[in-house]
Amino acid sequence: MRQHNTFKINTKTHGLPFILMLTCLILSSCADNPLQPVSSEEEQRIKSELNDRSFRQFDPSKDADKRKAVILDFFNGVSLWAQYAEGPYALDEWEILSDDYRIEKAGSEYRIYFEALRSQQILPTPCDNCIETTGISISIQNLFDSEKIRFRLNINNDNFPRPFPIFESWTKFNEDEYFD
């Protein structure tokens, strides 16, 4: 009788290494891909795709009494314009600008980092370079598909003025059309 019970215990423990290995494989496949710099050729292709484009989004909507707005412009570099408004009045408005940006990629995500950025606050009190700009980047998903392109604002800084935090998950931004 004892041999029979020993056999059951051994059978159960032989499957344990397989289960552990399978669990490790599943967990490692779910891990985030690390961001890597893109090649100079890919950087040019990405910048060419974004050049002269502008995207905007409102939360909760453009016509809401209390609303947050963000515009991402890719004219002569990149800019992130943000505003918080109540009714017809803007209470906070500011912009971060950069003549150039660097790009990293992880899977289908492209991440844009401002290079030599500068900031300006328009409201409530105008000032230049008075906004703490460390820890901000813009993520883009489905970059080459205008119908599916999504943005996410990555902010690792608790000192950003209103309207932040906003659009911290993948969000569809409407593209503006500009004509010469």
C-alpha cells in the first residue's frame, strides 16, 4: 500500500518543473518590450509621416462647460499645447515646444522625447520657461494608419499645471486639416 501512495506523490512532483517552466514563459512573453532608439532611416520616415500634421482632443468634449484640451503639432519640430477652460473662459493655458525630437520604439509603440525644449505659460500669468518639463513624452500607436492612430501622454512629473493629468491611456486624437 505504501508503494502505491509513493508513486502518486512522485507523479505529481514530476509535473511541477514543466508547470514552472510554462509559467515563466507566459510571464516573460507578457513583459513590456524595452524602448530602443530607432535607426536614422526609420527616424526620417517617422518624422516625414508626422511633418505638418496637427492632432487635438478634448476631455470630456469640445462643448463641455469644464473641459481640458490638448493639441499636438508637428510643424517645425513638435509642440504640446494644453488648456483648461470653464464656460467661455480659458483659466490655464501653456505650451511646450521643441525644434527637434528623438524617437524610441517598443513593439508598435513609438515614443517621442522633446530635445532642447522650451515652455511658455499663457494663462493665468504669462511667463517663459516657467513650467517644469522633466518627465514628459508622447507615445504613438498605429502611426502609419490615419484611421487607427492613437496617442498617449506620458508624464512622470506631478508639477504639471492643469489640465494634467490627461490622456494617460491610448486615445484617438482628431487630426486637423490645414490648407496653404
